[in-house]
Amino acid sequence: MGRWVVVVDRHLGNQYDLNEVARFEGTVEEARARLYEIACNHRPGVALRQKRRQVYRVGDGESYYVSIEGVMSTQRVVYRLAELVWGTDPDSASESWPWTWG
């Protein structure tokens, strides 16, 4: 079982933002399913009122390009899946697992 994180890449004008959306443990299949669920449902901005969403799988299913049309603007984001492969202090890292953001 791996330790996974889902990150979202956002570009708004000249601003670039990379945030963690979720951390969890699971198999590759479980991680890919969780990533897909997040890509279909996560709101990358609290003020975004979604009218339409298009989700595109990129490559092997470990990232999704999402176009979200809102009332006032359109946001384009990329959700990526990453597996923890190394850390300097595995004991302290395990204390914070698993956790997620709503």
C-alpha cells in the first residue's frame, strides 16, 4: 500500500498556485479512483459557482485536466497524483497520515 497525495495546479492570470487537495493510503487502483473523484467534484476556488465542468484524462490516468466554467469566469486546472517514495523522517510523517481536506 502506498502513501498518496493529490495536488492541484492552478493558473489565474499571472498567478500560479500549487496546493495539496488530499493525502491518503491505498493501492494504485484506489489512488487513481480517488484522483478521478476529486477531479470530478473538487472546487478549486471557494467563490467559484460552477455551471459546467469538463474532465480530461491525461496519459495513464495519474493526472486530469479540468475546465470549469463558472458564472463569472472559467478556471482551468490540473489534478495530479503523486506517491511518497522517500522522506527524511518516516516516523514523524506517519503520525500525520491519513488526512484529507474536504
